[in-house]
Amino acid sequence: MGVTGHKIKKIRAYVVSGGGGDYHDQEEEHWIVKQVSTPMSIYPEYKQTRTSFGINALKTLVVEVEADNGETGFGVSTGGYPAAWIVMNHLDRFIEGQPVENIEKMWDQMYKGSLFYGRKGIVMNAISAIDLALWDLLGHLRDEPVYAMIGGKVREEQPCYATGPRPDLAKDMGFIGGKMPLTYGPDDGETGLRKNMKQAEEMRKKVGEDFWLMWDCWMSLDLPYAQKLMQKSSELNFKWVEECFNPDDYWAYRDLKKRAPNNMLITGGEHEATRYGFRMLLEFCDMDILQADVGWCGGLTELIKIGNLAESYGKYVVPHGSGIYSYHYVITKTNSPFAEYLMMSPKADQVVPQFQPLLEGEILPENGKIKMNDKPGFGVTLNKNAGLQLIEKG
């Protein structure tokens, strides 16, 4: 792999509604927006759906970078309009005119240049999308898939678990496990906890003893409730409880991990960002599996650093369901032995592309496994007919 000799001529930002990177931007009948335990569940008016409190308000961000020879690459995240404004009015100065290979330098300048208002959230969404676009562009210029540029495959097929309300159907499709959204949280009291466990017991009967079952708690629990859920679920041989607390409540994660039975893993990090946040989850919380989202944590450049840090602690990195973008990473890492697939069909009853209709050519699991191809970059193309709205500078 030599120097391409090309520089970045232009960066563009788009906002898209109706699915894509912001996969919560779905119709009301979709399982992913129906009643799920969230931090907002304590308020009756925001309890029934996640869209009611605006989980889909920001929309999808698409960033496209163009080299001086006309070749392009693109990346996808969330953050929509505010993230697109940041891309076009601040971060663009660190990208345009740079040699295409200078991904590390560009990342460092974007991060340090936005420290005074960034570090997490929308700014990291923007940086992540730019970073993914840069890797995609470099792959096209070198005619190599991203996974080849970051170390190559350590396995030919990547087993996946499925996230959705129907692990029994996921088992029939060949997935190694199923992660269910927790329906009832602390505000539902002991009655809600019993309803959760009834659902767990029924699903365990359907899938058998050896199929993985997990809970996605989406930042919505307090420590007493999480302890009860963890203990009762461990008796049904659940594999883990995920993202139980406010992402900044490292103390609750630490205490839950200390009290976890030997057959229960504590996982999280979906809404964490950069190596510094994940260092807390490793050193202070002793988290079992880090679930960084490559579209939110700082992009592929930062995910590689997070993964290397986790490997030194003997911990797994299984990225939060970021589709094709995470598959290029996990296929290169021995401490990423399986991947997440988000069941994006409304009833979680079939395998469909996660980023539909935005991306074309997404790799899908077959019999629960991902097999990579040798297409350059991330191996997908942007559907320009998906309603992209160009955001101008200023």
C-alpha cells in the first residue's frame, strides 16, 4: 500500500429522513419504536414509544468526501442537522486539502479542535461519519476493502446474534443468540419485573437451554432493579444484561459487575465515546464486553484504539449494531468473536438490510453468519434517490 498522491478536494454533508443511519426513524408499528424501557419511561406521555420523546428527531447524517481525481467515499451516522452544520462550518477545515492517507492526523485535529464543546454526542457522530467516509475513500483509491487495510481477516465467517423481540425466530434463521428489548423498567415496579421474567421464561422454553438470550436495558435502570433483573435472569441462563444505566454512571456499572453471578456478563458502551470513556469501563467498571458503536464512538480510527485497549485487558469488543461498518472491524479481531445484527424488519421476522433504503449492496447474514466480499472501501454505495438533503456551508 503506497501513498496515493491524492488530496481531499471537497467534503459534503447530507441529512436523510426515514431510516438509514438513524434506524429508529421508523413507523409506529415497528418493534424498535414500540414500548421499550427507556430513561423517559417514568413519564406516562413518553412511555409507549421511543419516537414519542424524539429518538428520531435528529435524522441520519451522511458525509461524503471527494478526492482531487473525483473519487468519493462516504460515511453514515446519526446527528442530522446539527451534526451536518458542524461538519460544514467547523470540521471541514481539518479535511479539505489534506492528503487522503492522513486519517490519523485529520482525526486528531477534529477531536482536539472540538474539545471545548465536543468529546461525546453529536460532535462525535460528526467525526465518526467523516472518519468512515475517509476510510471508504482510501479503500476506493487503493482498490482494497477496509478490512484488508486494517489487518486482514482472522476468520472467514463471522457468527452473529440478533437483536429484536423474537429470539425464537432468530434461532430458526441460524443466529447464535437473541437480545430482547426490556419492556418494563423500574417505574413499573415489581409487577413490571414479573412481566419481564414471564416473557423471559416463555422465550427460554421456545429456544431451549443452549441458545443465548440477553436483555437490552437501554440506559433505563437503577441499581436495585438491575440487580433483581440480573439475578432472576441468571437463573434462566441469560448471557448478559446490557447498558443498564446512564452511560455516565460508572459507579452503578462497577457495583453491578461486582455483584454479578459467574454465569452473567455485564456489557455496555453503546452510548460511550473515545478511548477515554472506554478506559473507564475497563479500569473502573471491569466491563465484560465493550459495545462501542463505530458511528458514534469516533469512527473506525478510534474503534481500533478502543479494541486494542480492551484486548490488553482480555475483554471482548462487540460493536453495537452498526452493520457493514462494524463487520469490517470485527472480522479482523480475535477479541471480537461474534457480531450484532439488528433485526430491522418491523416484526423481526426476516433478515433485511439495516440501512435500507440508504445503502445499496449491504452484506447480510446467511444462516446467522457474515461472509465478507472483496469490494473496495466498505463495499456499499449510496442511494442518491433516498431523499438526501445537501446542507450548505453557513
